[in-house]
Amino acid sequence: MTSVDKAKWIEVYRHLEKPLYNVVYRVIWDSVESQDVVQETFLRCWRHNADIRADGFKALLYRTALNLACNRRRRTRLWRMVGGTALEDVADDNAADEPISKPVRAALDSLPDALRHVVLLTEIAGMTYPEIAAALGIAEGTVGSRKTRALALLREHLEVQGVVSHEC
Amino acid sequence: MNADNLFKQLEPPPGGAERFTRRLDEAAASASPAPRWRTFALAGAACAAVALIVVVVLRRDSDTPAMPPLVADLQPSPEIYNAPAFDRLLGRPAQFTELTVSRNEQSAAVVEVETANAKVRIYQIE
């Protein structure tokens, strides 16, 4: 790796770290783990640098990040099941420091992965429908329908929790 | 409490870029991409192994002793083929054969009795 290549990758990292982090954070709900996943995402893409097309880079980055985040969340849940309630207790202790309230997190967690990914990529990452379609490997029309369905489910869930009212 | 914070942009923990730079350096140091010749050598070895297996299998098949000939391939000997006993079986007109009868290890005289049916022959042993 030349110093120019390295500088380019670090520049891209600086540019995309925040949106990627925000997407990943809303999957695994842990700031340190999320940053680790974002860095792992960049390292994986760097390893396959030769195979990456410039126009598909963003899609690849988000797809990799979401896959890694889902794997990490699955593994964490497994450990929680094995380790009993210890980790849940720690999470509850830190609840006051969480930037996103528990009912809101629960609403997002209640969505199936397919819907959650679309809502995260549209609302958090600010990606366009074609970009999301490329990242998730679905049709552009599907992106729209999934987003509508996801937002309806979120609103429904939050209304039940009393976080938003019918008038909103 | 409201749902606004669902989509608010959060700041990642500080020092991310510096940590990523370190990890990138470590990955670059440890990465030793396989040279191209090694890829070709592996592919060649795999092909050679497959070819060797094919040759061994074919040679083993050729060493297998030949199967005995099928019954249909067997040619009957002319003596058996021409025996009168096979006339009806082979659809040939029956040949006339001299009837001989032995009684107490001595040949006995036989007289044919006339019948109305040409296909039926009756003999009287004297």
C-alpha cells in the first residue's frame, strides 16, 4: 500500500465514518462496538480493493457494514442467552447515558431486518433509492414500499408506547 | 419524550480515524497477498490431481476381466441343432425316424397300427 492509497482510505473513512456509525449503532446499540464494526467494514473493503468498482463502493460499504452489524448483534444476543442476565443488567445501568431512549430503540428493534435496513439507509444515511437498491440487492420500487411499511410500523409501535400521539 | 431522537445524528467515539489508521497499518503489514504464480500453481496441481484420478479409474476399468459371453452369443453345435428332438422347437417339419423298442435288453418287434388321424401314430409291441 502506497502512502497515497493510505491517505485516500483515511480520507474516505473520515468522510463516511459518521453516517456508517449511525446506521450500525442503530443495529447493535453499542458505541464502541459500532465504531469497531465501521472500521472492520473499511478494512474488509480495503482487502478487496482490487475488485471494487468506484460506482458501487458506497453500496458495498453499507452492505458490508449491515452484514457485519447483524452478525455482531446475533453473536451478542447468543452470549446474552448463554451468560444469563448479566449483560442486560449492565445495559440497564447505562440506560440513562443512552442517546436514544429505550422505547424508541424497542420500536426500531421490533422491525424485521429487511424493513429496518431500508429505513436506516434512507433516514440515517440519506441514501437515494437507487443507492439503497444496489446496497440491498432489491428493486427500487421495493425500497419505497419497504420504507412506507417500516415507517407505519414504527409509528404504530411508538403510539402504543405513548412516545408519539395520533395527532402527530 | 418524543421520537425525534430516532433519526438524530450521533457522534462516533473520538479517535476513530487514528485507530483506523493504526489498524490499516497493521493489516497492511500482516497482509501478504498470494503471488499470482502461486494461484496458477494451485490450480495446476488441482487439475493434475483430477487427471490422475481419471487415469487410475480408467485403467482399473480396463484391467477388469471380460464378462462371460451372453447366451444369445453362443452358437449351438450342428449335432444339437440338427437333432430331431428340436424339430418342433425350431419350427421344422418332423423327420421320420425308425422306432426301436427293447425289452429285457433285447430288441422287440414293433408293428404300426393304422389310425384315422395322420398326426397320431400307434405301435403294437409283439
